[in-house]
Amino acid sequence: MFVILVYDINTKRVAKALKVCRQYLDWVQNSVFEGEISTGKLECLKSDLEHVIKKEDDSVLIFEFDSTKYYKKEIIGKEKSELSIIL
Amino acid sequence: MFVILVYDINTKRVAKALKVCRQYLDWVQNSVFEGEISTGKLECLKSDLEHVIKKEDDSVLIFEFDSTKYYKKEIIGKEKSELSIIL
């Protein structure tokens, strides 16, 4: 399936969450990731993230699609570099 | 078409951007919106947002899908209230 993942994670834990997400998905921008992933791998990703985040403070939103890809992706404004997440 | 919109906007301008996005899409969580929208309305949304954001500081990411809906939406961790965006 194809997924879009968006997280909102405290800066203390965001570097670890970024590392986990990058193991499974492609980084798009800031806190947004996308990619083709199997059901099994997606379960691993969720499990890994649950070990990194604090459930009472952080949140991760995952959209799962049957279709393999979005039609179009567009950015208005600044295309932020990955470094801005970590720094 | 169906769209998912994620913004990263300076707190000075985020309330205005939220108001614009809510006119066209459904608010999901934090800076994430979704919804069915026509091509014409999407152009209006983009134009309205371009009047609100500062292109050198803010960014808006829009995924456009041919399909009408995602398969599944899942939240890990905290389901944040809308108020947390504005306050």
C-alpha cells in the first residue's frame, strides 16, 4: 500500500522519530513522509515509533491508500531542508 | 479529487491559514487537512493561502489524489484538539 505519515513530536524525540521513519519511508518535507510499504513493514514502523514517542505528548497520523501513488504533489512557499527538522 | 494538505506556517500567520483551509477542507489534526475538492476550488484555496503566507518562511504541501478517499486513517499517540493550533 501507499502511505503518507505526518508526525507532531516534541523536539527532544524528533531526531529519533525521523531516523525510524526514514528506515521505512521517503522523507518529503519537515514532518511529512511518504512511500510504498507492505502491511507487515507498516506494523514494524508503528511498533518502532511507539517505542520512540511519548503517547501523552506526541502524535503520528498515518493515511493508508490502496492506490499506489498520489496524482500530484505540490508545494507552496518554502521547500524546507531536512536539517531544519533536526536543528 | 481528494487532497491532503499539510502546512508549516509561522505562529503569527497560522490562525489566518487555518481559517482559509477550513473554508475548503476538513481539519484533521494540528496542521493537517483533508477533503474532496474540485479543481477550481483548489485553485481558489491556493490563491487564498498565497495571500496569507510568507513564501520565504512558510510552506504548504498538497497531495492530490484521483481516488476519492484513503483506505484508512490511523493516529498513534495523542489526538490533539484544534485549540492547540491556535493557542
